[in-house]
Amino acid sequence: MFKKLYYRMYISLKNTDMPAFNALLFISALQFLNIGTVVCIINYFLRIDVDSKTASYLALAVGFPLLGLNYILLYSKRDRDFKEFEKMEAKKETKGKIYFWIYVILSITIFFVAVANLTLPK
């Protein structure tokens, strides 16, 4: 699934200096937002009190391995994967673009809604 998402992001960023690396960073950021949303929901129901310093360390502990994993699974194998996706038919191409933008918009929106509404006041 993320291979197709990475390909779509690469196509969207093709006019930038380093589209493959920029796509990698953007996909990793979206995944990080999704993990943050889940953590925010868990924190709301379990009422875990974490100070900002610990939260920063946890974010780094999740973010860098996630970026490394995406580098290994997506970036390093991009040439082979992109050749496979370039053969895709037009109907699937259009459907894939729609799913891609729905994923991007919902990931960002749900994260900010969760943070705004589910964080506990001190």
C-alpha cells in the first residue's frame, strides 16, 4: 500500500529538486501524524500524563526509525517499484490519485481534530 502511496507522492513532487527523497519525507510525516493520532486517542482514554520533554523523546524514538524503515522499504527499491506502477492502466491511475489525496487530507485533518479535541487540560 505504501509503495503505491510513495509512487503517487513521487509523481506529485516530480518538479522538485529531489522528488524521491521529498516523497519519502512526506510519506514518513503522514505516517507519523497517523501514529500521533492513535497516541492522542489512547492518551485521552487512558489519561496518561506525559511531560513535554518525554513526549519529545518519544516522538524522536518513533520518527527516526520510521524514516529509516521507509528508506529501506521504499526509497532503496523505488526504481523497481516505479517500473511496475508505470504500467498501470488509466482507470486505476485516476482511482489511485483520488485515494491518495483522500488519504493525505484525512490524515492531516484527523490529526489536528484529535489534538484539538482530545487533549486533556492540565
